[in-house]
Amino acid sequence: MRTIIEVPQLQLDALDVICRTEGISRAEAIRRAITRLVGESRHALVSPAFGLWRDRPVDGLGYERRLRDEWEAAPRKTPRVRRAKKRQRRPS
């Protein structure tokens, strides 16, 4: 994918020095910088809920299973609703 970005001249000059030293193009240098940034920021991409229970003395999976067992054992509070039969139209 191609994109156009504006870079301050001082940064562009510094980038050119790095590119000459490394023997790479500007595009390659920018791709490497993006790869590094994404790698360092990967923790921001993970769900904030990940690890939420790590400091609790309760086993999260056991807790979930107990809750589900309660749901299965609990009597239904509302009766099941029967679907009404479709009326057949009489021919006119």
C-alpha cells in the first residue's frame, strides 16, 4: 500500500543518514520503524480484560463452572411460550 506522509526536514535528514549508513531505502527504513512500533504497542491491542483475575485467589474457570451449574439447576421462572400455529387462509 502506498501512502503520503509529511515529515519535518530535520527528521528527514536524520532518516537519510540512517538509510545511507544501513544501505537501505527510505521506504525500508519506514517499514522497519512501523514494524518496531507495532511490536512495542502490541500490549495496547490486547483486550483490557485479559488477566483481570490473575491476582484473585479464586480459580476463574472453576467460578464460571459453578455459575453455570447454578443456571442449570435453577427452576425456570417463566413458562415456555408456545408458538401459535399459522392460520391457513381459506380460498375466496
